[in-house]
Amino acid sequence: MTSQYISLPKGVSEKTFDAAIRDFRKILGDASVLTSAEQLAPYIKTMMPVSDAEHTPSAALLATTVEQIQKIVAICNQYKVPIWMISTGKNLGYGSAAPAERGQVVLDLKRMNRILEVDKDLAFALVEPGVTYQQLYDHIKEHKLGLWLSMPAPSAIAGPVGNTLDRGVGYTPYGEHFLFACGMEVVLANGEVLRTGMGSMPNSNTWQVFKWGYGPYLDGIFTQSNYGIVTKFGFWLMPEPPAFKPFVIQYQNEEDIVEIVETIRPLRISGVIPNAVVIAHALYEAPVKAKRSDYVSGPGSIPDEAVYRIMKDHKLGIWNVYAALYGTQEQIDVNWKIVTQAFSQSNKAKILTEQEASDDPAFAYRAKLMRGDMTLTEFSLYNWRGGGGSMWFAPVSQARGSETLKQMALTKQILAKYGLDYSGEFIVGMRDMHHIVDVLYDKTDPEQTKAAYQCFDELLTEFSARGYGTYRVNTAFMDKVAETYGPVQRNVHRTLKKALDPNGILAPGKSGIR
């Protein structure tokens, strides 16, 4: 017998699922319960090297209120139907809008898109999960609030709730996004509504200004997890500074990365450079200006000779170091002197300010990110090879120059083994360093797709064996990454899951938690 659904939740019969769908429709209306293949198409396609069938949902629900979500979780508990929550669903290199496991029902919160409050004096916002950065940016501009956002590279189409809950990062001094989160409203699996921190107190007016509240701090357990559905989210905004000075520093040799990181670290720890410093490899910047096909054809990874031609043709360093200074002009002048002295000691650095680099499209998009402006330029990466395949590999290390060359050598060696290019950047945080590599491949090519899967698997295996933890990963590899953090942490996660979601209805498999 052919099912009327394109997939069914694991362990749920069609008869039971029919009953659940009927109940969902009573709450949301027919138009907000999607079950046809055509309606579910936006929730199926991924950029991961796996069959999209493995991530095909059984339905999607478009909720607009907390009360609807409370009723939805009651139905899910009754029929044991699992739901996968998304806000804007634009988490492209980490899994898109598709659920972790076939048959899960997508709970799409994009219609919950109210900006509830933006306080100009205290510089905070309170928003619903469907609010995009573009929407909030426009609101701030329209009301002349003089506040800046920090957002990830897919700025305009992503949103602060989903990005922060997945512990995403940005490029302004407020770029460690969860650090600036303050107060959440969460619908728990039993339908109760929790307000974290000061929000738990009736009549509180400090929900978005004091993070901790009283007792154990709970906000963290709702990030990268499946313990609740966040329906309101508070976070701090940066007051627009009187002056802003973006700059890029170019280096010509890959070995210079050691010196670069050693120069940056003390400037970051002391706060002279207040935002995360991006050290982008030439091949990470190249897609903004060049086509791969103009320099190389055929299988295999791009040869060094072609990389050097791209650098020469498009005025790129092998390393392109992006950072900015913020504050009054006097503060910037003092810190600029410290920065230029630090980078000038070896005579290897070519320092370019906005005046020298203003016509460079790569610099223009980096400067936009560092001042919280909207840009989608980084998506040009996806045109490099074509074919719609991409996975972000994101290990973390100490911010030491000695960590860089060995990581890059290992990454390049593994990528080359599978015929893929090294498209990477190092991002120096306060004391940590993220090594972000976009594993780009042609998903329309079965051989390349298989190679990309094996490549990513080997990257995770080899880096984990050397003690480099991955901070974020796509849905196809969540279990593998969870395993690398050891059995005690997994058991604690499982214990919390059993306590908060005994029927396991919320996003089974998220971060390897079931």
C-alpha cells in the first residue's frame, strides 16, 4: 500500500500519524500543516554528501504563537511524534532546514517574527525566533537607534536566535554571540514555559540586562541541544562607535601564519583589537574575485602554481588578515600606532586601510561584516566548484602560532587525498582560534560526493585524535562529534534529556543527543 506521506516518523504507524496530523490541523489550520512533496521541498535539500532522502521530513508545521507550540508538544507526546525545530532554516553549511533524521516533523518558526523590544539606552533587543538580521537591521535604521548588530557571514537571511543557539559567531567586538545573550523564553517538552535568568521572576524588568538570575545558570543547556523550544530571546547590541577603521594585512608566504598569530594574540587579549581577527587564505577570498575554471580544469585539488597566479592577478596575499578598530578617533589613533608597530617588525606585512583597499570586493565585504552591515558575498564560495556541495569543518585550538602550520598541513593532506581544495581561514578569538575550512565539492557528481563524505570523516577522526575538538558540525556528523567528547559528557546530556523530554519528541539526534 502506498503511503500518502513522503516519509513517516520512526516507530509511528501511518494510522497514528494521520491522527497527529488531524490534531495539528485543528490547532494551526490546514494551510499551516504541510505534507505534500511539493510543500516539503524546501525542507529536504541539503549541501551535505549524503542522500537527501536520509533527511526527508514527514511534515512541516508553521506555528505563530507560544500557545500553538504548547499544544503541538502535547500532541507530539501523545502520539510519540518527533519534531525538528528551525528558525530561519538558513544554516547552509551545517545542514540547512532538513531534520537530523528521516521522518521527523519540521517545526518551522519563521512566522514567529516579531521584534518585541529594542532598548536604545540599555542597548538590548528581545525578539522571536523568526526575526532575521535584515529585519532587525532595518528596524534599528528606521528608528535611528544608533546600535550595531553582530552577525555571521550569511547575515541578511540568517537570524540571531538560530545562530546564537547553535553558538555561531560574528565579526564585530560583540562577535562571540552567546556571550552577549541575555534571557530566553523556552517551551519545554511538557508544555511548560520557562523564562531563564531574571525572567523567571514575576514583574521583573531586568530580564535583558542581568544574565544570571538566581541558582544554576540554565541558558547554556538550550544551546546546541534539544531540551526545549526557544520562543523569545534577548541579547545585547553594540552602540555605534564614533569612528571605525577596518584594515587588511597581507602576507605572501604560508609559513608567515605563525608570526601572524603570535602578533595578534597579545593584541586580542589586551583588547587593542576588539573583534575576532580573520586570517583568510587566498583560496577562501578568491571566489569573490575569480573563477576556479579560469585557472584549473579536471579532477584533483588545485596546484600551488594556480594559487599563486590567482594571488598575483587579484592582489591577494596568501594570508589576508582582517580586523578593525572602534571608538573615538583619539582611541583609534593610539591603537593604530600599536597595531602598525606590532605588524611592521618583520617587514613581511603589507598593511592596507580603507583608503588603499576601497575598490577591492573582498575587503568591502569583510569591512561590512566588521561593522554589522548586511552582505551575502561569502556565498560566492559555493560557486567555486559548483554543484551545491558544502560542509564547514570547524576545529578549535589555542591561539598559538605553533598550532597553525601542523593543522594546515594535515588539512591539506587529507583534502588532496580526496581531490579537494583547501579553502580555509583561522579566526583568532580572545584566547582560542577557530580553523574554519569549507569542504566544497560537486554534489551532482556521485564520486566527488562519496569522496567529500570520506574526507570530512577523516578530518574529524584525525583532528579529534590530536585533541582538537569541533565546536559545530552539520547534522550528518553530529553523532561522530558527540562521541569525541567522551562517555561522561554524553551520559550527562542523556540524563538531562530523559528528565526534560522523557518521550524524546524534541529534535532527536541534535548534537548526538537522544
